[in-house]
Amino acid sequence: MDARPVLTAAVAAALAVVAALTLLPAGTGWEWGSPAVELRWYATGLDSRATVVQLLGNLLLLAPPAVVAVLRWSVLRRPAVLALASVAAGAAIETLQWALPLGRVVSPVDALLNATGALVAGLLTAALAGAGDRLADRVRGVGSRA
């Protein structure tokens, strides 16, 4: 059975959730999120539930689509390709929040956190998928020495 159509649909669904979370209007216009202010807020606010939720939310936002995308497109198992795609996705969200009058805060720190979460999730998925492929090859006897 070819899993590609199911994985493609899962990527689309995960990206639809990301779009709903990040691109639904929260007002009008946009506001700039100063990287220095945000980094200080994160560094000094780890004892605050709101700060931890915001940090984890940004790190995990693109993790589900990254996991499914790595399973769907094997080229994303290459770290450089995955890193480029992760940064592009994080930057695209912030660019759309800036370009559209959504009332959102545009933040390079958010883009970096989104990309970091996607990269880590994708690298873990690639490693696990690679290990699974090697195990399947051993079970089938591929590459065994006689």
C-alpha cells in the first residue's frame, strides 16, 4: 500500500491547523516584537506559566507538519534541506502576519523558535525512520554477508 496520499493529506491537515492558529485575525494591523525584549521575557519568565506555554507553543507549532513531511518526502531527511524548509516555514508565518492586517505580533524570535522546533522534530523523525529502514533491511536480509 502506498502511504504517500495519506501522508500528503496529513501534511495538508497539519498546515491547516498551523494556519488557523497563526493567521486568524486577532485585531487589525500588526505590531513588531522586539527580539531583545522577547528574549529577555523568555529568559526571566521561565517561572511563569504564560511564558512557558508561549515558549513551548512556538517550539511545537511546526513540529507535527515537520514530522509528517519528513515521512512523506525523504529529501527532508537531509539536515540542510530540513533546516532550510524549517526556516522558510517559520519566516513565512511571520511574513504573512506582517503582510496581512491580522492584528498579530510579528516576531523574528517566534520564527526562530518555530523553525527550531520543526528542525528538531524533523531530525528525530529522520533518525527514527532511518533506523526503521535499516531494521527492515536486516529482517529482509538485504546487505547481509554470507
